[in-house]
Amino acid sequence: MEPTPASHPASYTVVLRPGLAEPGDSARRGVLRTALVEATGEFGASGYPRYAGEGVQADIDPRTRTVEAVTLDGAELPYGWVAQLADG
């Protein structure tokens, strides 16, 4: 694994949730899966640093803490699932 630039954190915890609520609906809550992902030293197709671990690969914008692209066990997320970073 190549070193990661200082501006990019070495790891994040990705939280997979059942999705966002539609306007007027109560918020969907719960966590379906979490994964500790570590910097790979590479950049994904999105142009953001790539992180991987525990079956999750994610391109993460370190400035906004947004998951820009993600796969779970080598496939796209199931319909309706969303990926976010854990607080902290």
C-alpha cells in the first residue's frame, strides 16, 4: 500500500443504511452494515481517493466527507441502500 497524502485520512468507517426518506415520510433509520476502510493510495474513477476494507470499496471526498462511489462485495449497493461516513 502506497502512502496517502497528509490531506487524506488513512481510514474511515463507512455506514450502509436502508436509504433516505421521501418527503413527508418518517426518516428511515438503522444501519445495515459498517466497514472500516483504509486508503489504498489510488484514486477511483470518480477522481477521489479510494478506500477499501471489509468487502467495501469506496471513493471518498475527504474535503466534504462524501462517499462518491461505492461497491459492496464487488457489486453495486442493493436498490435503496446509501453509503455515508460515520460521525467523528
